[in-house]
Amino acid sequence: VDEGISLADLKGTITQFCRAFFERDDIAVRFRPSYFPFVEPGAEVDMQCSFCMGSGCRICKGTGWVEIGGSGMVDPEVFGHVKIDAERYTGFAFGMGLERMAMLRHGVNDIKFYYEGDLRFLEQF
């Protein structure tokens, strides 16, 4: 939240996060319009598949893209409820699934491994 925050700031922040998190400067990020409470406009965030780098595989279902979370610009009504001047300030919000990000970063090909409680799997990390 600050003065003059825009969708460009949101996209730049998420793109830089993905590039730093995956230690690759060539990962692409895209936004698709979607509905999420408390933000307007809202968008689903997709990242180029880190397994196949966009060529298509089982993880990305052949599309080259993996959904990593939701995002959007904070709805001015939300600012009103916390007594922040929505005429002066804007902001963005986003969220990503922790397990999905860990799966993509560590090359785990099935997210179910995180929920099975198998210590042999978990001790790798």
C-alpha cells in the first residue's frame, strides 16, 4: 500500500519474486482475469512451468504454464473499512500455495507427497 501503486508494480513484484525464488532470469509470468474477494481487478497468476520450461509436460498438463496463485489490486472499499484514504492510496495483494511453490522449486512431481506424512520424503529437505 502506497501512493501510486499500480498493476505494473504487482506484476513486477511477482515476476521478480519468481525469478529470485527459482534462480532463473528467464521464467515468464502471466496474469489471467479472475474473481477474488477484496481485490478489483483480480487475476490468477501463472508461471512458466519450471519442469519443462514451457514445452509441455505432465505437471503443466501440456500447456507450459502452472497456476501459482491469485492476485489483484486492493478494492477501495477495503481501504474505507480500515480508515485509509482510497483517493490517495492504492495497493496490491497476492497469495501463493506454499506446497505448490516447494514442489516446483524442488522438482517434486506430485504435490500429494507433501500430505502423506512419509518421513523419507520429508527428510530430504
